[in-house]
Amino acid sequence: MSSPTARLLAVATATTLLFAGTPAQAEPTTPTAPVSYGANAFAPLATCYGGAVRSYFETGRYGGSAGQYRTTTRCRDINVRNASVYATEACVIFVDKTSACNYWTYLPANSGWITVATDVRDGVNFRVRFENLRYEYEPLIAYHAF
């Protein structure tokens, strides 16, 4: 693999395999146009996660709530990544409509991006609630992309 073209092909192939199973979907740059997978196939994903917000709870305890946030045009869904050393569950509360969770989603320890609410309109206010399986002394760290 001494040629730059061969190296580039190897990196592109590895990147494609790495992102093939990603559950979250990013919104196209033009809302009415279909997603184009041309020269930069992962530009929509980078745009979605590029605006991620970090939540930090010094002690995870039994959980907690993060936000209030407002959905944007960056992502079609609300995505959460658990950066903690223990598993947790997350749900979304659409604060303008209810104080109840949409549904609970399991987030394994040190997870990748997981969708916790799908097809959410832009400009919707929400919180993310976490519930831990037991009392945790370690910090709860999560990232939210919306």
C-alpha cells in the first residue's frame, strides 16, 4: 500500500464499515432534497453530531434530567451517547406538551449514538431524563445531538 490512492481507498472502506450500523439519521442539508452520498458520504452525520451538547452529573445517583433544549435543523432525531462507565436508560420529555417520558431507551456503558426520539420537528423544547439501574457514585456523562 505505498500509493496514496490505495491508502485513501483503504481509509474510505474502513470508514464505511465503521459507520454502516449507525442507528441515528442526520437531516439532509436541503430539507426537500434526498440525501446525496457523493464525495463526502458522512457530511450529514458530522453536521448532526457536530452540535452535540454535554451533560455531566458529578455523581450519577439514580439519574437526573438534562436540558431544556430545543431541536434544530441539524438532526431529524434526538440522539444520546452515554460516556459513563455504567449503563443507564434515557427518555425524552417534550416539555411544552407533557411532563412524562416518551419511552425509555437502554444506553449501554460507553455507548455510541442511540436515537431516543425519532422524527422530531424543529423548534421543539425537550429535556432528557436518565434513570440508572442502581445508585452510582461515578459521574454520569452524556452527549445529546438534536
